[in-house]
Amino acid sequence: MLPFRRIGRREGISGAGLPDKGTTRDMPTPHIAFSLWMFLSVCIHVAMLTFWPLPAPWELGKPTILMVELYPPGESDGNQPEAREGSPAGTPTPSTRPLPEKNHSQPPVPRKRTTEAVSNRKDILPRGKTGPAVDQKAPDTLYRPAMDGSGEVSGGTAPASESANAPLSSLGDGPGTSSISGNGQPGTETGHGENGRGSYRASPLGYGSATQIPYPKTARRRGWQGEVLLKVAVTADGTVATIQIEKSSGYDMLDQSAREAVALWIFRPARRNGQPIADTVLVPVRFELQNGL
Amino acid sequence: MLLKKVLPLALAGVLLHAGQPFAAETTTLDPVVVTATRLETPLSQVASSVTVISRQDIENQQPSHVIDVLRSVPGLDVVRQGGSGQQTSIFLRGANSTHTLVLVDGVEVNDPSNPGRSFDFANLAVDNIERIEIVRGPGSTLYGSDALGGVINIITRKGSGKPKVAISAEGGSFDTHQERLSLSGGNDLINYSLTASYFDTKGISAAAKKYGNTERDGFDRTTVSTRFGLTPLGNVDVDFFLRYIKSNTDLDTFAGPGGDDPNNTFHSESIYARIQGRLMLLNDLWEQRLGLSLTDYARKNIDRTDPDHPFDSSRTTYDSRLYKMDWQHNLYFTSANVFTLGGEYKKEEAKGKSQFFYEDPLWNTDDSFSKKSVETFSAFLQDQVILWDDFITTFGLRVDDHQTFGARLTYRITSSYLFRPTGTRIKGTFGTAFKAPTLAQLFENSTWVLGNPNLAPEKSRGWDIGLEQKFWDDRISLSATYFENRFEDLINTFFSFSSFKYEYENIDKAESKGVELTASVRPMDNLTLSASYTYTDTENRATGNQLLRRPRHKYNLNADYRFLDRGNVNLDIFYVGKRDDIDLLIWDQTKTLGAYTVVNLAIAYDLAKHLRIHGRVENLFDEDYEEVNGFGTPGIAGYVGATLSF
């Protein structure tokens, strides 16, 4: 045995068969594959440009819904999420969604109410994820979270008569004051205040996309995720009096993003015997990154 | 998880005290979930054929070595000369084993002192790995030399959140045991992850036991892997990566009858290190990345005389290093146009010594390979254009200027289009790649081999076109890809009667084409079924023969089921069709090796909050097969272990 053919550690397990030496090197036709590929590419492009449905042109005489998002001055520091551009679904848009709750501690009671505006608004906003749509007439309601269609988490299920004396009851009026993030199903009562005594804890008017907690871009780039627990003192008129970080997410940037956004939330105030009163609640905010598949 | 428990309690509390809702405790509301996609390009926008293996996949299958999860990747064939720790090679889309560039955290780990500059997967553990990306098709435009068949990119885990510690131990067949310690965490300022592990097995005989080889070839391996990051400013990230691997392996002298060698041992030490800084400027429109990498190998093969080989002994050592500096700029002009510009400097160096002694001193050799080095300067640019959100095209161009053969231009075009109404994606790529001759091929001058400094690089050109279709809310996903690769100027040896040595020349040509099909179905949230099939047709264009060790047919079936929210069971089946290999006695003849099917089953269960137990059976049906002609493979084997985590 020739020693140099020892199977040693040096050689990789090659696998190229040993060719016959001296075979004429017939050059292949190297550019056929490329030409074919280019041709195919051109065909696809032409087909796309011809058949791809372009967005319908503006039609005169039809009411057009302009979706405008405004951000309070303190937030436009460059860490604004891209949602601002109203990017369509599919682009990396931070979105806020309620966490579907699996374990109901009591059977949900379907309510007929949940504001008819819900179904109306659904027609206005084709996609729930496009961020809050704002009626230009009511820019001050910008940060008021929407009545959430899914109801379970929103707590926005009080009878209209009850919420009539809440300072924000007007939210439900007029189309386009807020966006619908849920699926538009009738809300179900979570239990607070269902006993007819009109006593329940403060709850946000909705976890719809109107809440818009931005996912800071730097955090996204670095892959930071976590859950922050906020302790929110809600006044009798539903605004946030004080806000504390009860448990940090481990990332100050995420904590501050949540804190600043939730500070602008409007809550449905707590009530005792029908009277709105101040209350303190804990709001968990979970930041999650998806792989964008 | 915790929240799901807290919330109903909180609600129940409210209900019980409905009359007096303002008890001292504070209500916890439902969590608000803020989601965003990661800023890396989502896989669905990548036109290249990519397979991603996540940490979850690795945990579900419980492999010890990276190679074990690669076996199921479409378009990738794995061969190992025996059990754990033995020389391991891969063939990507029919390319040679030296034609895959392997990166660990951006560090090129192909060994510069290896005559083919290939990467030996034998010693690479799954420790601390977050993700493995396998990019098929010629890829030199982004990565430079060696990416003829494709690129494998291994990414180390980044620590986050509260400090976490995990200790695990495992034992099983072939006197195998494995211990591992992991530590990770992170906050606004720093992040860290560290894993140290030790693996030891008495193994099986590397030379197949069916030829009467009984001496077991053991293997032990120590791995330390860490990633440490600093984020001092919002726009500055500094990351440090280090992977250290030390291993000792028993070898057999050769395959087939009489291959056993009781004291032939191989010792290897490798270091992969990188420091990388990232700076974001102009309101995140300009990203810069500057990195320094070091790859260091020290390998030693010692074979002393023994009763079976009273005269034969050898001693070889190789040391090699690769230094790399890279500077890349990404310009995010608009979200629809990303321009990338970069430069790279690379210096590879190697030296070696080899001595062989035989009964007849006439054959004895004593060679040394003094330190040789080669430098390469590279520049590249790429533009990614996105039209109507769904039509993505990239154009890339790269020049590598190599010290011996000069400049080499490579390019790559990729395109992918998502047709939203039907959820169909069509994608295609065309690209070229090259592989610079290795230091051994250029400069070796030993008893038997003479290098050739005039060698040209090996080159490849390839294209693929694929379709992807998703159904049922993405619960069903199907894909089909057709590929073709053409390899030219492949370097091979011939015996020269002028020098009486083997010399290298750019002589070989080959081509490969085939089809990769994948399917994945998630009928329930906790059940995933996936399958892949690859057909590969290869041809040595000088002889017209199929290339060695590439099966025409290969498939993989995998079922993963998560039960009771705390357990997981994974069933993995892979089939490799028949393929040609070198005959044991007459090296220029081939022998066809039989097809085989291997079934692996892995189960894990969270016994308590901090305790997870796991177990697996490898080669459940005790299939008797060969990956490389004459070398052994493990029969049925079982392993159990536990992990404590805090």
C-alpha cells in the first residue's frame, strides 16, 4: 500500500470522482442558463406589470376617508414606529393587540350593545391594523382608546346609559373617532359591574390599536423583548393621575415606551354605586418580536 | 405564562368581592401585547433557497452535534467516517465537500491548513446556538471565496432578560456522557451568554465492524462558547463572540479489513473569535458594521507503533490562522431601497509538519510545510429594491483580489414575488462563486505532493427557481425548487512523471441539478408535521459518472408534538438513497452503497418548574448502513438526561 493514500485527517472526504486525464475540455454553453433565467424574469415582470391589480384610482364625488395619525410632541424623537406611515399589513408595523384570554373565570354574558358604531366603523376602516383613524373634527380624542370590538378585555361594555355620564361617552359617537382592532363581535361582560349595582374597577376603554404603544426601533434592532407591569392611578374622570413601573421588563427603553403611551390612555373610570371614583390598576404590557414570516 | 394564572385569580377576586370592589388589592388587567417584526429581513422576502434551523428545532431533536440536525436539510448530504467525532463532510446541492463556506457568527471557520480548505463538522456541538441558516446556491457575492455550493451560517445565542442558569447532564449508549452549563442574561447596557460543555464517548469502531474491526474509537470534546454585547448608546452596539473547541479522537488507519488501529489519535484545538461594532447614523438611515475575526486551528495526529503495526508510526501537526477585517455599510434610502457597500481584508496562513515511518525505511517521509500566507482584498456592493411591497429584487457585485491569481468578479441576482390573492410566492436566483486555491494547493512541496502557484480559482455558476404556496392561515406550506449548478476549473491532482510527485491542475468539471420539495403542516397548534424530498443528479463532466457519495434520492419526515404544555415528542425519519463510493481495494473503481432509513425519537418533559428531563433513541430500528464505504455507523442507541434551570 502506498503510504500517501492513508486515510488521514488531512484530506477532506472529497467526492469528486477522479476524471480521466487528457479528456478534451468541452466548454459547456455557459450562458444558456443565464439567458433562460433572464427571459423568465422578463416574462414575469411583464406579466406582473400587466395583470397586477393596481390600486383603484380616486373617484370624484365619493367621500374619501383620510386616515391621519397624530402623535403628541413628546414622542416624535425618531423612535416612532413605522405605523405612522400607515404602512399596510405585511410590512413590519408594530401593532398592539389584546391578548386573547383563555381562562374565563365565568361564562361570558353576551351583550347586545357594544355600540352600533362598532359595526359601522368596521365599514369605514378596511383593516383593523392600520392604526387609529382620526376624525379631523375631533383631534382631541386621538389618544382615547377605542371601544374594543372583542369586548372581553375592553370593559367598554357598560350600557350606553351608564357611560353617558362618563366624560368620554362621546367617544362612541361619530364615525372614525377610533379604530377597531377586534373582530367586531359583540362584547362580553368581564364581570365587573354586571351585578347591577354599577360598581366596577377602572378599565381602559379599549386595547384597540388606538393605544399605540410604540415598539422602539432600537429595541427591535437589538431584539429586546419583555413584559413591564405598570401601576396606573386612574382619576374619577378616567385620565391617568400617576403611573409607576411596578415591575420592569428589564429594558428601560421598553418600560419608558409603555409608560409614556399608557400615561395618555383614557380609562373608563371605576364606579361605586354608579359614581365614578378614582382607582388604581395594574397594566401588564408585553413586548414581543416576531420573526416576520 | 404566569399572567395566565394571575389573571383569572384577579378576576375571581373581583367577583367574590363584587359588592366591595375596592379592596386593598389592585386589579391586574389583561396584558397588552405590543408586537413588531424583527428588523432582519424576514425569511419570506428572501429569494434564496434558505433553510433555518431554530434553537427550538434543536431542543426538540436533542442532537449533540450540529451535523445531526443538518442531515434532514433538503439539498444537503452528510457523510461521517464512523461514529461521533470522526471526520465529517457535507455536500451542498451536489457540490464538493470543500465547496461550502461555514461561518460561525461571521467568522469563516473553513480550515486554511486543510488541503481543500473544508470545514470538519466533527467537533461542532449545538451549544449556545440560536439559529443555523443554510443558504443554497453559489454565494460568493456576499461571502467571498469557498461558497461554490452554498453557505452555512451559525449564529450564537444572545442573552436577554433576567440572569438564567441551566445545568444539564446526559448519559447513554456507547458509554457516552455529556455535561453542560449555561448562563445568559441581558439588560439595556449589556448582554451575555456563555455555555461550557464536556462530551465523552467510548464510541464505536470507526472502521466498520463487518470487516472484523472491533477496537472502539472514542471521542471527547470540550466546548466553551460565549457572546458578550455592550450597548452603551442607542446607536452603538459592540459584540464579542468566542467559541473554543478542544477535542481528542481515536482514529482507525483506514476503512475495511484490518483498519483498526488502537493508538492512532487526533487532537484538535480551535478558536473562532470576533469583535464587531455597529453604528447607526443619520436617524438609522446609515448602518455601519466593522468587524475583526480570528480563526485559529491547531491539529495534531499521532500514531505510535502497536502490536498490530509494529513498524508503522506517524506524527503530523498543522497550525493555521485566518485574520479577517470587514467593514460594511447599509444605506436605508427608503424602505424600498437598501444599498449595501463593503470591503474586506483577509489573510490566511498555515504551517505543518508530517513524519511517517514504515517497516521499509525507503517509504519513510519527513516533510515540513513552512509558514505560508495569502492575502485577499475584497469590495462588494448590493442593492435591494422592493416594488409594491411584494416584489423584491437584489443585485450584487463583488471583486476579490487574491495575492496569487488576481481579481475575480462574482455577481448575483435574486428576485422574489408574492402574489397576494393566492398566497403564492415565486422566486429565483442566479449567481456565481469561486474558491481560491488553498495554501497547500499553491505552495506544498512534500515528498509526494507539489503545489502549483499558477492555479486558477475553482468556479461555479448556478441558478434556481422556486414556488412557495401557503394555505389555511399558513398552517400548510409547500415549496418546490429546481436548481442547476455548473462547476468548472475544479482542482485535482495528477501524477507528474517530471517531478515524480502529485501535482495540481484546474482540470475537473462537474454539474449538478435537482429538485427540492418541502411541505409543512400544522393541523393543531401543538403538532407540526414536515417533510422534504431532494432529487440530485450529478455528473463528472470528464467521465460522465455520477459524483461520489451524493445520493439521487433523499427524504426526511418529521413530526413534532407538544403535549400538556410541558412535554414534547419528536419523531425524525430520514432516508438516503443508494450512491456510489470508492471501492475499498481498487481506488479508481466505484462501489454502490445501499440505501438506508434511520428513525430517531426524542422526548422531553418538564417534571417540575426548574427540572426538565429528556430522552431519545437514535436509530430506533437498528438500521445497518454505511455513510462512507468501509466505515461504521452506530446502531440503536439510547440516551437520557436532565436539565436544571433557574
